[in-house]
Amino acid sequence: MRGRFITFEGPEGCGKTTQVGLLASWLTSQGLDLVVTREPGGTPIGEKIRDLLHDRHHTEMTPEAEILLYSAARAQHVARVIRPALEAGKLVLCDRFYDSTYAYQGYGRGLPMEALRHITTFATGGLTPDLTVYLDVAPEVGLRRRQKSGEALNRLDLEALDFHRRVQAGYLDLISAEPNRWRAVDASGSIETVQSIIRGVVMDMLSSDS
């Protein structure tokens, strides 16, 4: 039986990585067999591409080169990690997937959506998440969180505020276009509150399968 594929999206500083880690630990304690992964990355090749994409010194990178690098990492990721796990009947939790491409490179960078969809379909073989959890936070708040976290800021973190506002607006458009796949969660609350909501959303989906 095919597994289930859940992705997590949101603007910078929304807390995705923290929430995915907490959810994974809890689901494992409930006896679920799962794989936790991320984009860009998830494979040795993908992690090398991630380093290229996030390097803050690569300011000369064009939007076209950026999308092709993301898609190369994604093609490797789907073929080597995500599809095999799903075919083995596992639950896959992925920190970002192709919706990030549409929000960041489409709405943020202004690349044509039709081209992005063609490239994405080629890279993924048409794979679509069963559920996408969107953690929403105002760009100003998210960027402040990133700055206060002590983690090194990457190339995208350093984009102008207007860029991050376009990304957030893009996500909201994507949710409106596919409301059945998305679940939006207010990420401005405490870590514990947000995690509780996410657990409820995920368990609702899993229980509907049984």
C-alpha cells in the first residue's frame, strides 16, 4: 500500500523545521513508520546543491539558474528518497517541496508560472503531496525570528522585505487555488500551541484514510 506524503511550507522564520522535528518525534512515539526529509537537500547530491543555493556570496545567481538548481535537487530527491519511501508504505514528512518554487521563484522572482509548472512536473514525475501544511507568519516577524535565532542567514533571508511579502502573497494564492490539499496554521503563537494544531491536522488526515 502506498504511503502518505505531507509537506510543510511557509515564509522564512515561520518555524517549519522546528515543528516538523517535533511532529516526527511524536508520530514515531505513536508507532508510525516515517521518513523525514527536506528541500533543497534530502540526498548527498541535493545537499551539495543546497549549499550552492544558500551561499550568501552567490549574489550573481540568476533566477533561471536558481530554479534549475532547485529542480535538479528535487528530481534526485523524489527518485531516491520520496518515491521509494511512499512505495514502501511509509509516511513522508518533507520540509518544503515544489510549492516553495511557485511562491519564491514564481511570485517572489517573477518567473513565469507556466514554465515553472512544466519544469516541476518533469522533476517530480507529477508527484503531488497528499497534504500541505502552511505555517503563516508576517514576513517582518519571520525575518526578525531568523535574525534572533543565531543561525547564519542564507542568500534568500537577505532579500528585501518586498520580496518576502510577494512570497507570502503567493502562498495565499496557491492555497486559494487548491484548498482541499492545504491546511493553513497561524504560526505566530507558541511552539507548543502551533504543534498541537499541526498534530490535529495530520491525525485528521491519517484517520480519514483508515
